[in-house]
Amino acid sequence: MTRLGQIVVCVLVAVGAYFAIRWINASEPTAQRVGAVKETAMLVEVVPAEQGDFSPEIVVVGAVEPEREVHLRPRVAGMVLDRAPNFVPGGFVAAGEMLLQIDPTDYETTKRARKGEFEQAQAERDEAVADAARIAAELDQVRAERMQSEAELEQAIADLQVEEGRQLIARRDYELLGEKLDEKQRRLALREPQLAAARAKIAAVRTRIAAADARLLATQARITAAKAAVEAGKARMDVVQAAIDQARHDFERTTIKAPFEAQVLRRMADKGSEVSTGTEIAHLVGVEAYWVIASVPLSKLRWIRFPKGDERGSTVYVHHDAAWGKRRRRVGHVKSLIGTLDRATRLARVLVVVEDPLARQPDPERPDRPALIVGSLVEVRIQGEPLTQVAKISRAHLRKDSTVWVMRDGKLDIRKVGVVFQDPDHAYLHTGLEAGEQVVTTNLSTVAKDAPLRTEGAQPARETAKP
């Protein structure tokens, strides 16, 4: 066939196909619209709302810290001669148990030397006391002699006065006689020798009193010096006694003991080590209790019960799923509210106490208690104060803008509710939902108020014709 013939055949086929399609479309019957609309209710699942008194949980994160912690440093220097078998990382030591023994030889020698110095100082003090006692006896004797001299002086003065009276009488008698006597007889008649003797006696007694006063002053000076020597002896004894006490303390400090029942976290010295004062040799933590420092939002603090007086704070459950699994936990209680916010998170810090954190004491009720690890991050579930007369729903059923979907009379009711508290699992409502109302748990793609709903087993909606 020539090329022209092929073209003619193609054109004829195309034209035939066009007229065939036109004929098919013209001969198709016309559909009649009678208008049928099928209203189908959405299938949903519902749960009844619970209402009553509930204790919510405040779930936060906390860090485990030891309640008691010490970095041991020796107060004396020397070589370590011995070490306790349990003094190893992870080992447990009792309060007062020997951890390390430093060589005590030098300190024992010092202690003996100080005791010798004390005995010498005591002997010197005793000698000073004896001297003071002897001088005090001399002082008493001098005072007695002076008092005796004063008595003699008073008597001599009295004798002088008597003699002066006798001389006056003798003078009158001499004048009445009118006789001429030589000088010696005249002096005898007038009793001048007796008067001179009385006056001489007074002068002698006064001389003895002056001598006694001088001896008294000298003896008082000696007694003052003796007392000063006694005080100096006592002071020296005190100084030496302090040195003895220091030597005894240093000797006792060569035995390094555990200050409380503890677990050894680190050990930096061993038998044969040379240690010096102030050098850290161990890190210990107490095993009676651990702290968990929980970071809590400020809005949740009012639901936590802090202890007052002898009462305990809110119960706390500590979880560490990665280490313990989901079913194991530790129980503690709220101790206090730390007075400053965390600078990084601006959250409040609540102190939780967990007793026997390493589960060393037997507990028949909870034999599988896990052990806390210092420094670990744990989940802290604080049991909040009871909420009274509130509705509880799953937190997943609390919708946008604090609304809840409620099925009422087969229709969707988008209910605005008042949320008083939320924990990770539940929301607690004080308004907007009553006990027993059907809360829609199904997530709907299309949400419209009064949309028809049905539950599994309910009769579906019938087809209704609309013109």
C-alpha cells in the first residue's frame, strides 16, 4: 500500500471512532435523582466519670544525696601500719571502727616526755608552796611579836604616867620640907632616875616595834614573791598539762576511726602509705538515711504536707525503672522545703528522706527493697493532700482549652470544665462534670457540638430520604 493510502485509512478510522462515541453518549439512559441522605452516628467508646475524694500524685525528678557525708583527713602525720579489712570502696564500717592505724611511736615518746616535764613542774610548784607556807609562819610570828611590843608600849606609857604622878608628889613633899640637898640626893628625892628609866623603856619598846615593822614589810615582800612563785608553778603545770593533753590527743589520733556507720565510697591511703595532716584519705557516707532532693513546680507546693512538730510529711514513692524495674520502689517522706529555688530550673526544692537506703535491715513486708545509689536521678511520686468532691478522669481525656467530650442523649457535648489539679495520669475537676456522666474516650477526626454518637452494640441510625 502506498503512503497516501495509509493516510486515508487512518483518517477514516478516526472519523468512525468519533461518530461511534457520539452515538453511545446519545443513546445512554438519563439517571433520575430521588435524593437519599444517610445520617450515620459516630461509633465511640465512653467511660463513666468518677467523683469523690482522691489523693493525687506529684510526679517530679529528684537527685539522691547522702544525709551524712565526710571526707576523712588525718590530724597527725606518719606511716600507716594497719588497715581494716572493710576499709575498701563499697565496704561498710561501723561507728567507731578502726580504719587506719598510723605509727604512734613518736607520739608516745612525746607523751612520756611531757609527763616528765609535768612531774618536774609539779615538784617546783610544791617547793614554792612549802616556801610560801614557811614564810607565812614567819609573818605570823613577826605580827605576834609586834602585837606583844605594842602591848608593852601601852604598859610602859601607863608606867610613865604613874611615875610622873609620883614625881609630882615627891616634888611637893620636897618643897614642903624646905631642906637643902646635894644634887644626887635631890634627884633621888624627886625620883628623876625612875622617870628616866620609864621614858627609856618606852623608847626601847618603840625601837622594837619599828624593827618589827621592818621585818613585817620584808616578810610580806617575801610572801608575795613566794605566792608569785606558786602561781608561776601552777601556770607552768597548766602549760605542761596542756602539752600532755595535746600529746595524748595526737597519740589517740593515730588510730583513725569511722565517725558513724558508713559506706566507703573512696579510699586514698593503704598500709605503708605516708600520710600528712589535711590530706584526704577517704570519702564516707552514712547508711542510716539518704536524701532525695526533688525539684517541684511552685504551683504544686500547696498540695504537699510538710511536717509540723512530731508528724511526718507527705508519703513519697521513689522509682528508678532503669535500675529496679517498674514494680520495685522505695518509700520515704517529705522532710522540709529548702529555702531557695534551683538557679537553673527556678523550681522549688523539697527534701525527701529515705531511711535504710541500702536495704541493709531486714523488712519482712518488703524483702526485695532496692538500694539507692548516691548521685542517681530518680522519679519521685509525692502523695498530695486529698482533693474532696472532685471528678477524676484520665488526663488523655482532657481536651483542648480545658474541655471534656461528654456523650449526652446520643449527642456530643463539648463541656468546659474547671481543672483543680493534674498529675501524669489523671485530671481532677471541680466543676463541669458530674459523677456517672459518659466521657468520650475516642479521638474524633471531626468535632462538632451535638454531633450524633453511638456506642458499640447501640442501634445505628436509619436511612432517611430527602427530596
